[in-house]
Amino acid sequence: MPWLGGIRVCPRQHSGLVSPGNSVAAQNDEAEIEDVIEQARVSAMALDKTISLTRSIISSYPSMINPDKGASLTFFQTQVVIGVKCASIESKDVLREIEYWKSAVLCSVLGANPPFEVIEGFIRHIWRTFDIDKIYLVKKGVFLVRFKHLSEQSIVV
């Protein structure tokens, strides 16, 4: 039995339908079988083309990453301090974040839990002469106010 692209093509089995004296029916059946085999062959070729096209279009995640664009991974051995593994952070890694948050003030409301909008309005009102960048709700009753300039944060504190 022939194999087409991993598909086994089996001609139909006839149980007494074609007699030796009926050669026209046998020829028709053979022609039909050949047509089926040809259609399977064409379908297998079309499937192979589709698969190869799909493989060329779909790329994997690693092939999309360009390690020169900051996506390269480096490994640093952890330090063991008193039997505990500790991560090592260099100041240059967090310097931008430190500079960003230096102009922030942490505020708390004692004895009440007003809604965020009320506190935001109150803070913007009492410090209206200062450039407030953002007001954050840290947790219930605790707010973080970030000023645009470090000098303004120093005056408020």
C-alpha cells in the first residue's frame, strides 16, 4: 500500500462486488482508486506547503529577542552572609529610582480614614504654592506625596 507524506493510502476492499467477468466495473473501480490516490497526493503536497509557509511566518520568542537591545541575561553569584544567600545591589542599579523618590513625603492621617479624593484635595490646597507631581495612596490612611523639585520637599518637611 502506498505512503503519501506520512499518510497511508489504502484502496477499497471489494468483497465479491467485482467479478472476473465484469471488467468494466473493475476498471471503473481502479480509476476511482487512482483518483482518490491522486487527490490524497495533491492534498499532502498542499499540506506540506502550508506547514512550511506557517513555519516561516511564525517565529519563536527567542528569535524575536535581540540581545543587543538590553535583553541579554547575566548571572551574578549570590553572596552567603551568616549562612543566608543575599542578593547584591549596586548603587548604580538603583540611583535613578533613589533620585526620583528623594522629593517624596510620606503622610499619615491619625484618627480618621478619609477617602483618597478628600486627602488629595486637602494636600493640594494646603501645599498649593508647591509643584506636586503625584499623590499616591500607599495603604489605608497612609499617602505619599511626590514633589517635582527636591527643594520644595525640603521646605515642606
